[in-house]
Amino acid sequence: MNLNVDIGIKISNPFILASGILDENGYTMKRILENGAAAVVTKSIGTSERQGYNPPIIYENDPVFLNAVGLSNPGIDNFKDEVKIALESGRPVIGSIFGKDAPEFSELAKKMESYGVSAIELNLSCPHVNGYGMEVGSDPDLVYEIVSEVKSRVKIPVFSKLSPNTSNILEEAKAAEKSDALVLINTLKGMEIDIASKKPVLSNVYGGLSGKCIKPVGIRYVYEVKKETGKTVIGVGGIENVNDAIEYIMAGASAVQIGTAIYRHGIKIFNELNSGLIEYMDKNGISNINDMIGVAIA
Amino acid sequence: MNLNVDIGIKISNPFILASGILDENGYTMKRILENGAAAVVTKSIGTSERQGYNPPIIYENDPVFLNAVGLSNPGIDNFKDEVKIALESGRPVIGSIFGKDAPEFSELAKKMESYGVSAIELNLSCPHVNGYGMEVGSDPDLVYEIVSEVKSRVKIPVFSKLSPNTSNILEEAKAAEKSDALVLINTLKGMEIDIASKKPVLSNVYGGLSGKCIKPVGIRYVYEVKKETGKTVIGVGGIENVNDAIEYIMAGASAVQIGTAIYRHGIKIFNELNSGLIEYMDKNGISNINDMIGVAIA
Amino acid sequence: MNHSIVYSNVRINESTHSLRFFMESPVHPGQFIMIWAPGIGEIPISFSSVNNPVEITVKIYGEPSKYIANLMPGEKIFYRGPYGRPFTGVTGKKLIIGAGTGIAPLMPLVDNMTSGILSAKTKNDLIFTDRIKNLYVVTDDGTLGIKGFAVDALKQMDINEFDMIYVCGPEIMMKSVYDYLLNKTDRVEFSLERPMKCGIGICDSCSINGIQVCRDGPVFSIKDLKNMDEFGRTRLSFSGKRIYL
Amino acid sequence: MNHSIVYSNVRINESTHSLRFFMESPVHPGQFIMIWAPGIGEIPISFSSVNNPVEITVKIYGEPSKYIANLMPGEKIFYRGPYGRPFTGVTGKKLIIGAGTGIAPLMPLVDNMTSGILSAKTKNDLIFTDRIKNLYVVTDDGTLGIKGFAVDALKQMDINEFDMIYVCGPEIMMKSVYDYLLNKTDRVEFSLERPMKCGIGICDSCSINGIQVCRDGPVFSIKDLKNMDEFGRTRLSFSGKRIYL
């Protein structure tokens, strides 16, 4: 049975840790890589240290899951040692980076490459920090410029993580077409108010909605982008179990990322997804995971 | 205790039936108006009869709720009698219309006005029919033209229902600023795949996500638009109980619309919301609902 | 979407099939399910038996029904439900009145205390004649049993004999039964058939006087119907256009 | 967000308050909650009593703690939780070792079989001295009890007397206790304090060797800690920058 997939890098199963969850401390990434994840995407790293927002940075009320961490990160220079620790696992690390323009992204990508990551993930879609993420990602010309420049400066594959907060995903995908793969989707911008205190529940007011609520949105973007562009897609958004992962794969994802589900299921979810996938393929007579990619596309 | 709110028309409580749910048959609208709804918004009506999509038109798997009815409607001329039946209740009917350009919207609005509706709701945001709804609504110039022309042709208030499938809601709101109120939000474009059959679950493939999954997205749009524009806002998206409704009101909504929740709670939800609101206001010493509007806005 | 595996498929006349499969949820007489033909469509179908393996009976009249009627044992059958308010069960003598495949949802009510009036356009359209002991057959063309309509057979019977009368068929046929039984007895239940899209009470396609047939019905008592002046008179088409029956 | 009503607020020293309120969920010794100061911030706080009305003890060191410490009886207190893996309960003789407000989460363990080592910088920082019968006080400046550190008091005791030793305080203090007790006994549990943001095991702020203190801890046995070489050595700052202790 073959679980290997190719997303620009070859990985041993389709399950990847999503950026922003348990990927700030090298030891945590290492542990996750040693427990079933084929790869991890690091927390998004910028040029300099950033505190992010004060707590509350998350709000959970099933099925709603919101976060606004605010791109807290130690800065690219301080992150070298964390990558080094994670790489002790012998499995690939994908470096997520955020910046405000092409030169910033390029500098970050080059440093990440020098740290030994296997690929770069461009965060073009964080929904809750002004001047970064979604604000960058919703400008197609800027996205085109960033992707082009990063591609020309590093040898490793480059992934673009796109925003679901858009009226035209195909335009976004087109702007990022030089990427080796498109990562769909980042969180949906959202917020909640606590009516007893009459205050927004997140200190930043706005946050990103993730988890099971956004799975139908993620499936739709993966399906539409795969169908219309044929590009390699990495699916992310609301995957809680192996059936959700299979749904993304059938919609056109070559691999999937897991984030919010760790809250409910813990790190063991990666081993559970692997055994669940093997069981599914076995039961359905599928010997190669690649035969499942995009089968639902009409 | 005052539950009356003013959304361009004065209504006796803040609870309105949302467009697209139980508002095709005049008798059903009449029954809902007689059971606690302050007003109903009709199904979106176009210039001519339209079959819509074949079933499956809905998919439900808690918390996910998707629909793709496909703007089925009898055409504006055939809808006159339904409005007439609904108006027997003595309560206001809001006519929802969809078209491809300003002349179509204007013609529809004038006919609706002649049928006796109290206001017009422009559907600028249906996410799953090509050439209508979201495709119209994501063109700010076209929205501006439609709203301007409809406003100049009818005397009754005009509401614009906007799409959450956008990277810039404030641009949308600006384009629709001549409206008497903005209705936020329509459904989020989404889809699901049944992995046992390897097929999309809706016959149209893409549908609109509604219900509890989208409440944080709706709250965010209401809050952001109210805060930044000060316009009258009608909130819709995932309201299942009185606390959800209060949350929307505190975020800035002057009234709220209820749709998907009827699936789980039935038509009786309108009476439950009214008694729940009275109980809440009583317990918290609030004598006028208008004192609650937007109190969470910092 | 739920699915089960087809256990059996029996063709019971030229265009009608009865399929059996196992369901986990309990099903009550009068309920229905939405059966999905993936990539083709979805239709509501009643249960002709509610005991596992449950039985549905489907008449071919379009692509989804054709797909379903041709499902072979071992194949997957996709569905959601069961939905709807069931018939009220009674111990004692029952009369079922069904027209065409409208008899199907009445079949779970049949026991050895049950009489039946079964009507159809012609002899070959009749189904389940072997499942009812005290059976009165009526055909429009007289090819079997009495020539005429269901209500003609009913008029020859003593309705006071029955503890409950259950009726299912085209609305126009049910209206004639309703008109005949009105003010004679309250112990009558009708299973309405109106175009259904969502099956869960939100799309308004099947509504009658503000009541959703799929959710609040499909079973209504004769008392319920007294307050529904759309019954036998008017309904909406698939697009939402008002049709006068 | 959950909320309860403050039942009482007692100032126990210059900058420390104990608040009581009722909680519906059961709470176990060693667990914590995230307390929200609406519009201000959110911090994790341990329980100094787990019986209703539960008690939390908060030292003022920033805006959220100041808000919480000033909540008056009758006011709303907002929280999520309880979270975390609790201490293992034992019957028999217990020793608790706490430094500063680090004694608070150990208080629910106190009964008449419990001895305590309570350390602080100075006399005025000591809290709960009245709640522990067999108490050994240690201060850095010698203003009360032994002058020195918690581990100095521990060295004077026969640890084999105790069925379980529970430790809570700054990581550097716990590391010295750990180093002393290592290979002497396995019956020791530590409650770790690391910067927490999410409280539910996803933000990686409080992680130690890949383990989330908020979710898999905060209580760890001495055996657990043997495999954690970050313990007492290194952690991440609020931004995610590695700090060497």
C-alpha cells in the first residue's frame, strides 16, 4: 500500500501539521513528527520578534473555534534553533513566513532555506493582523510579485496559503500560480461577543474561524481550484477524522493539514489518521493514495 | 417594555423571517407572521419563472447546513397572489428580488411595491447561481447602479443583502450606501462530498453554508460594518436562540432574520425568541430594545 | 449521507420495484425517506414495510426513480431520514384505501384485522393485492374488480365497522374520500403527497395552509384537514407557481 | 464564556486576594481556570480550594490580575475551564512544598495528615500559614522561619515519612527540589508554571519537550520530568523566543 504523496516534496503520508498550532517550540514539532505527521509547517515567522496579542487569543464553543494569536513569533534569527531541534526527527519541516512585501518574504525564505527546511509556505492570508496576511494576499499583483521573487531566490519548493475571505479564489490562485502547491484554506475572519459582559471575546476583537465549521468552505475551495487550475493543492480546514481527510483528497487535495482538531483529539490524531487511512484503503481495495486524489471532480 | 425597532420600516419586534425559508407560499408566510415574526422576507423573485436545481437541494450534517435551491421562483407576475395572502396577516412583507442588472431590479421592485410590500430586499449575494447574486454583488459599480436606480423608482425602503464571500465588506457596504439598511450576511459558498459515493452531495455541487457554523462570520460583518459606517444593519446567519439574537443586536444589528434555525426548532422559534427577549430585558432592567443596539462596539 | 446495502429487489409490476435493506433508525408506518441517486437526483419514498430489512416501493417515472429501481442486491443505497409524522396505530379493525402506488405507505398497517380498498387505472397497475385478505379492488377501466373510483367502493361499506380508516393516493382521490367521510367519522387519517424538495420543513414546496407536509405530515387526520382549505384545491409547482387542482 | 457571581473576596496580603464563587463543573486539586477580565485580558489561575464555593488566589502583577483581585461580591467573574490534569490523591502523610503564591494550588491537598514547607522572599509575602498545621517556614531574608530556600528545609526532613510530596513554585525552585529528590523517591508531583496563552494545548507557549503543560499537565510526576530536559533549563517567551533559565 502506497501512502506517499508528492507536493513538491515527497512525504510519507498525506498528514501534515498546519501552521499556527504547536509549532513554535522545536521540541513540540519534533514530537509531532515522531508521532505520525509526515511533515510540520512552522508557526509563521517574520523578520523580527513580535509579541502578538494579549489573551484571550482563543475562543472555543463547539462547533465554533476562533483564534487571534496575532503572528507572535521570535523573529527569523531566533527561530534557527527551533528548526534544528525539529529536524532531529529526520522528517521534513516546512517553514511558514509572513511579510509585508516581496523583499521581506525573500529574505525570510532564504533564511528558512539555510536552516534546512524542505519547503516554504507563504502566509498570504492571516485574517486578523493589519498590514500582513490577508491584506497582502488580497492584492493579486503583490501576490504575484512575492511568489515570483521568492521562487527565484530559493531552490526548495514554495507553497502559497490563500485566504477564503475573497470573492474570487481563482484570481488569487492565478496570482500565485508560480507556487509549487496552493494551501487552501486559511481561517475565515470572524468574531463573537459575550453577551453577559457585552464585550468581544477576543482581545483583538476579530479572529480566524477554524475547525469543523469551515470544512464545507475548505472543500469547496480545494475542489474549485483543483478543477479549474489542475495545480497541486494541500487541503486544510476542519479535518477532525479520516473521513474528513478522504473528503479533501477526493476534492483534489494531494495532502492535508491538521490544526484545530488537535484541541479535541490531541497529538495522537496523526497516528489515528494514518491507521484510519490504511483501514479505509484496505477495505476499499485502493493500493495507492494517489488514485484517490480528485476523484469527486466531475 | 419597547420591542419596536426601526429599520426603515417600523416593526413590532426584531425578529424577521429570512429570505429563502418557508416564504414561497403565501399561506406559509401568513402563518409565520401570525406566530411571532414581525415581518417576513419573501423568497427571492426574478422576472420569470425558474425551476431552480433538482434535489438534493439541501444537505444537513450538524453543524453543517448547505443549500442550493437555485433561485427557483414562479416569476414576479405569478407572485402577486402570494404576497396578497401573506398580507392578510396585517403584518409587513419585505419583497426579495434578484436580477442581472439595474433595469431588471427596478422592474421587479416596482411590481413588488405595487403588490403592497413594505420594503424591498435586493439579493446581491446568492452564492450558487451564475450571473446572479454574488456575481452581481461583487461588482461595486453595478451594486451602486442597482441601488441608486431602485431607490429612485420606489417610495418604500430598500435593503441590500450583501455577501460574506468577499475580501472587502466595507467596499460592498459603500457601494450599497444608498440603501435604507444593509442585510448581513447571505450564505457562505461551500460544498461537501459523500465519500462512499465519491460525489458532491448537492446536485449543483456548490451551495450556501448557513446555520450555526456561520454565526461568527455574521457577527463580525455586522460589527465591522456598523462600527465603520454607522448604517442600519439587519443581522442574519446562525441565529438559533435568543442569546444569538442578542449577540447580533449588541454587535450592531437593529433587527435579525431567522432561517436555518426553523429546521431544528420549527416555526414556534419566533414566539420563543420574543418571550426569551422579554425575559432577558426584564432580568437585565432594559426597557427599550434600541438601547442594546451596538453596545459591544468599542 | 447515510447508506445501506440493498438486500433484495423484487419487480412487482412493469414499472414498480420493492427494495429491501437494513436501517439502524426505527421506522414507523407512514414515514418516508429521501433516497439519493448520486449525481442524478433525490426523491422521497415511503416504506411499504417498516421491519428490518425495511422495504420501499418505487415506481419508475424519472431518472432518480429509475436508478433506484435498478439497484441490485449488494449495491449501496443512499438516503437521509426517516422523516415525517407517522400514522396513529390502533388495535381493532382497520380499513386502508389506496390508489396506485399510494397503497405502499399503507402496507405496514396491514394485519389480519385489516380490510383494503385498492384502486388503479387498470388491472396491471395494481400492486400488493396478495398482501391484503379482505380486499376490494376498483379500476378506472373495469379490468379488475369494480369499475369506478375508490370512493365508489367505500360507499358500499359500513364505515362504522372500522376503528380507523387510512387513506393514501393522489390528492384529488383523497379529497373525494374526505368529502364523503366528512361529518361521518373523525377516525380517518390521510397521507398527503405534495412535491417535496428538502424533506425537512424549510423549502416550502410541499406546504399546505402554512403547514409543511414533510415535517408536520405527511399524515393528517380528517380534523386537521378541515382547517386546510388548500387541500384538494391548490398547491405550488416545483418552481413555486400556484396550481389549481 | 462561563460566568459566576463572586461570593467573597478576602485580601490575604498586600497584593494577594482570595476569591470564592460557585462552579457547576467539579474541580480537582491542581487544576486551573482561565479567568477573563473583559476588554482587559485573560490569565490562568489555580484553585486554592476545590469545594464549592471554590476559591482562587490571585496576586496582582498586571492589569488582568488587578481587575480580578478587585472583583466585589455580587459581581460577575468570567472564566473557561477547569483545565489540566490534577494531582494524584493519596491517603496518608503528605508534604507540600510551595514558594510564594505557588502554595495556592497545593492548598486543596491539605488535611490533618499534611506537613508543609512554605517559602517566600520575605515574611509579608507568606500566605496561608494559618491553614497548615505542621508548617516549616523559609524566607530568603530570614524575616520569618529558616533563612534560605525551600530545599534547605527539605534537607532537614525525613522524606520517607511521606506517602506523597507535592511541589509548586518558580521552576528554578522546583528544579532544586527535583535535583535533591531525584533517585531518593518516585512519590513526588510537581505543578509546573509556564506562560500560558490558550490553556487548551494548541498554542505551544507552555510546552516542555513537546508536552503541553496546560493540557498534559500542569501536574507531572518526578518520573515524567526525568524525560524532560527542558525542565529547569529552557522555555519559550511570550513571543516564542527561547529563554535559558
